[in-house]
Amino acid sequence: MLDAFSHADDLGPARIIHIYEPRIGLKGVLVVDNVAMGPAIGGLRMAPDVSTGECFRLARAMTLKNAAARLPHGGGKSVLFGDPKMPLADKERLIRAMACALRHSHDYIFGPDMGTDETCMAWVKDEIDRAIGLPAAMGGIPLDEIGATGWGLRHAVEAGASAAGFSLSGAKLVVQGFGAVGQHVARFLAEQGTVLVGAADSRGTLYDPEGLDVAKLMDLKRQGKSLRDYAGGQKLDREAVLELECEVWIPAARPDVVTEANADRLRTKLVAQGANIPLTIGAEKILHERGVLCLPDFIANAGGVICGAMEYQGAWKGLVFDVVAEKIRTNTEEMLSRVKKEGRLPREVATDMALTILRQAMATRRWSIY
């Protein structure tokens, strides 16, 4: 369990709440990290193996992400212990109970994350009226349906490819985690001429050096099938996705998939982090020393939270793509320019960028966690 005080710094966490109701199997955690920019936005993640430590790291990533994107929101995260594929009625009961348990945490706004979706956010809104990523029928801008995170990643990758010295036209792409984010970024990058040669989901890796059909793969996932049901390509184990040769490698699944122990297995020029905290700091340092450019998560994958914040303010859906593209491209290019001048890790430069904005906000606020 995370010792909040040993991990605390001048940014936070402001509050950690543990939720436990054994009669219905409810066990969850909320971390509100920093609210200097405004009420925290962060997704509700559902998985059997989440932890308080992971929740804290994700909340801090949201603090930096929201600050870097200059959103009027702080960073937070909630995690719910459970199998997201449980019967729908059981999942609804747990998520509604989680929302009710956090009814009075007014400085936290729920959003969708791994294991939750727009329907889950509709349940939260029904209970406490604080959620983003709602169904279109409820006035929401469905993040997964329009691919806001993938759209932002596409622009980060385009800027990164230029800095790394290669063209997207004909570049080989590998996506680890072919869920909503992975599917959409593969689709958007295919429109720029990239060739998807490898993709992985929970059942294994699919590889074809001549290229995979992105539309057919997306159709399989819509049917609830696995990449292994694709007619063609080589079927490999899940770990094989680390070793597929490519120009662009995108982790879009779980945290810590690339660590100091396996970073040397990557054979790519550019890593664009579609998931939150998918690489350890040590892994990023190893790749940097090898000349591999790593685009940090809170810069590259901010499209979803930008879209969610716009939804919360009542913005029109038609504005989302232009705003996401502008914010992420501007931040990525500024970061890469400073990396070239200063010779530092991209994450170090990006963190400085976010903290400059965040500390300016903190200086104007009377600090109070309630």
C-alpha cells in the first residue's frame, strides 16, 4: 500500500480515499493529486490488479497532462478492483456504488479509462452528476467513438517522426494494445501512409511485414473477437510485440510494459506513449541513450482529456479535432525543440513545461484541499 506521506511532495497528493464495502465486493481508491488549476479530471480504471501506488502515479500523470494542455483542471485518478468483463449488471452495481461513495468529493470529475466506457460514465452521472466522456444521447462527446486520444497521438507522432529523421509515408507501425486508443491511432496514421505491421491484444501478437488491414482488425474487435481471428499474418505470443522491427512503436495498454529489463528488446526509432505510464523512467533513459525518441504520455496522449474538458464546458463536438491537434502539436514541437537544444530526456523537458504552468497557478491560489 502507498504511504502517502513518503511519496508526497509540494504538488500533492492532496487526498487519498480508500473505498471498501465487502457486502457487494466494492474496493476502490481515489487519489486527488493537485487542484490548483481547478477540479481534478481523471479516469476510472477497472482491473483486478490495480493498486494505490498505480493510482497515485496515474493521478500525478493527469496533473502534468492537464497542466501541459493548459486545461482548467487538476489531476486525479480512481481505480476499482474487479474484472471489467464481469456480468454487466454486476459491473453497473459496483460503478454506481463507487460513484455514490465519492459523492462528496466535489473536486474530482470521473472520466472513462481502461475497463470503463461511456455507458459507465452515464451511470456515474446519474448518481452524482460529475462525469465526462458521456454518450452522445446525453450531450457527451464519446471519446472512444471519435478517437480523440488517437487523433492527438497522430499529431504527436507526426512531429516526432520529423525530429527522428524519417517520413511517415511507408513507415512501419507496431501497436501494443489494440483497444480504442490503439485502433484509432492506427487508423489515423494509416491515412498518413504508415503501414501497420504488428499489433497485440491480451491473447497475443499479430505480425505481417507486408502490412495488416486496419479496417478488418477494427471490425474484428467490434465483434468482440481477438486479433488471432484475423485471416493472415503470423500469430505470436504477447511478448513478441516488443521485438518487431518498426519506425513507430505505440504502447496503448497497461502501465510498465517496457522496463529496464526489456527496453533493449525494442527495435524502433520512435515510441509514442498512447497509454498512461507505459514505460518506466529507467526504460526511457535506456532508449534515449540508444537514440530512440520517446514521446511522454502526458504530452502525446492528452487528446482524450482535452476532449473531456471541452465536453464538461459544453463545447461543440466539431471543435474537438482542431483544438486537440493544435494543443498536442504545439506542445510536442516545443518539447522537441528544447530537447534538441538542451540534450535532456524528453520527459524531463516536458515535466519542466508542465510544472512552469502549474506553479504559476499554485501561486495564485489559497491552498486548501477541501
